[in-house]
Amino acid sequence: MTVGCVLVIEDDEGILETLQLLLHEEGYTTCIARSPQEALALLDTTPVQCVLTDLFGNTPARLIASAEVVRRHALPIPVGILTAHTIPHDHLALALFAFVLTKPFDIDDLLSHIAASIAAPLTDAQRALQPVIDRYFAALSARDWDALIALC
């Protein structure tokens, strides 16, 4: 039984293939992006229930910024981080990510976090954004570019 699409943003082919296989075995469909830029395009066109992203960049600030761009673009979809980088978790917690796991991670922990993120009810802040999101998709469907730009 397929339970939802998980967008995996990862540039390491071995890790990407392992995650795809694992998630498929658990009933998830996956879509993949090898960079945050690819992910942004997919988020505009593909229904996604959860995002798993590595961190991309060469400084701590750029690492967090790469994931933050994806998190903001994906709202209200939960975004979890899987990384081998050493980033203070308090910096990442402040950025409102659904979860942060350090590679190598425990598979059961990952699956638990994904399931909890997908099942989590919307926060009050996310619920407050729902009318804007509805108007955004209505404008997009109607190709009302002026309304769409006004919402951005």
C-alpha cells in the first residue's frame, strides 16, 4: 500500500539508492533531486508529503541556508534533514525543521520521524497560512498571473 511521496534531496548516489529502496519497501513512493534547485522545481509540480534533504554548501551558514530555502518553499510540507555535517542542532531547531538526523542514522529512527511528520497535524501558524496557499493554487490553476504574483 502506497502511503505518500517522499522527496529525497541527496547528491550521494549510494545514499540516494539506499533511501529509495528503503522507502519503497516501506510503501512510500519517492521522487528525487540531486540539489536544492532541482527540489524547488519538483515541489512546484509534484504532490509531496515529506521532504528529506542533505545539507549543501561549504560553510555552516550556507549548509543551513540551503535547507532553509527548501523548507520555506515546501511549507506546510515537513522537511527533515539527513546530514553528515556537524551543525549545532539548536541552529537547525530554530529553523523549524521536522527533524534532524546525523549520518549514519538508525533506519528505524528515520522511518519513525517520516511517519510522525506525515501524520502530524498542522500547527496554528501553518493553519493560518492555509487560505493563502488555497488562493495560490487557485490562481495557479486559473493561470491568473497577477493574483499569483500578488501572493508572492
